[in-house]
Amino acid sequence: MTRGDGIPSISVPARILSGHDAAAELRAEVAGRVGALAADGRRVGLATVLVGDDPASQVYVRNKHRAAQEVGMRSFDHTLPADASQGAVEALIDDLNADPAVTAFLVQLPLPEHLSTVRVLDRIDPRKDADGLHPYNQGRMVLGLPGPRPATPSGILRLLDHHGIATLGRNAVVVGRSALVGRPLSILLSARPRDATVTLAHTGTGDLASATSRADLLVVAAGSPGLIGPEHVQEGAVVIDVGTTRVDAGLTGDVRFDEVLDIVSAISPVPGGVGPMTIAGLLANAVLLADHR
């Protein structure tokens, strides 16, 4: 490898930013808070709503229930058929909003195409919004006010902290503009005390490599397997791969891991990187909501 001034650089193996230890640390904190609430007579109850029988969504929901039970939360599983009407989904949400045993819940995304995700998320009581996706909670995030944060972005920040990766003054590029990851992460990274300078790239970005190759911190959440290769990263960058697409060989990310490994200074793997942090972030939201109630 050669530096820009033509002088050969010393290749240092990239750090692998595993999420397992960081997630375990956060789950332990959550378990302590759940126990403290229980001692005060307040139980944390996390519910999920799954519409349809998508295999990947079933796995995600199952993992969430297992994690919730491990930290001492009560766990409630609700499943509707893939052809459930908008009214049926909203009626179930109304029931969960009113159920005192449920202190937080989420609707597993994506929903079947005939359902309105916006209407579903808007129906959730913001005080029980485990995913932090209700417009009210998103607005509080933009204003820097307390509240649940989208689980994946908050998990990414926790992952960076666990591995001692600072964001202050960093040039960060986020690829992907979804309300689940890209947009909220760009807001959180640019806010105090993170103080990164953030560029948000997406499918409409004309020259993606030109944007991403300037990043000190590159977060890829495009849902496009293998989108990012050596031409997209600068030497020494930190890369966070949020992509989790299921292929015949298993889960694969948005970054061509093996091709960039010798270029970057640190990179999160798929699986085992951001995934565990997302579930831990969800649990942290659930106990936060229960505490506030």
C-alpha cells in the first residue's frame, strides 16, 4: 500500500468491531435497571407485532424475545396473517397502547406492501414506542430532547464508544437515508457531544465513491449487498456496515469486507457487528420507557 506522497505505508491489520461484547455490556446495564424497577413494583413488559411469515422477520422477533427474557422483561408476542387489514393492525396497536402490562412495544418492519407503515407507526403511543420511530419521538431527537432513539443508530454510537472510536471533528459519511437508520444517525452524529461533520449519501448521489472516499467514518446502511468496495474507502477509515441481506450463504453486508480489510483501520462484521447492538438498543429503550412511566 502506498501513501498519497508516494511513500510506502506500513499495513496494520484492521480492528474488527464486534458487537457481541458491547451488546453484552449494555444488556447487563439494562438487566440491572429492570431489576431495580421490579424491586419498586414496576415490571417491564415488551411486546412485538409481526405481520406475515417472512423468515428473516421471524428470526429477528424471536431474538428480541429471547433477549428481553434474559434481562428479566416480560415478553408478549403478537402475530397477524400477511393479509391482515390496516384496521386489524391498528386495532391490535390500540389494544397494546391500552394494556398496562405492556410498557413498550414495536411493530416489526418491513410490513406487507398493502399496509401503511406511516399510519402504523403514528398509531403507537409515543410513551410505548420501543423503536423510537414515532414522529413525536423523532421530533424530540431532532431537538436534542430526551426520549427513545431509533435502536440501530443508538446501537452504532454505543459500538463506537465501546471500541474507543471518537467522532469529534470526524468527517462522517452515512450511505442510506431511511428513517430507521440513515437520517436519524446523521442527526445524532452531528449533534453535541458527537460533533461530527456529516454527509448523507443515497441512491441519488451522483458520484458515490467521491463522497465516501473522503470519510474518516463511513456508515453504510443502503441495503445493497456488496455496494462498497476499495474504491469507496480512504486509507485508515473506520467502516460500520449496517447492511444485512439474506442470501443463500447466509447474511451479507453492504461492504465487500475482504476487499477493504487491508485498507481500513477498523470495520464491523456482518453478522456480529451492528446486529447485536440493535437488539440491545431496543432493550435500553424499553427500560427507559418503563422508567419514565
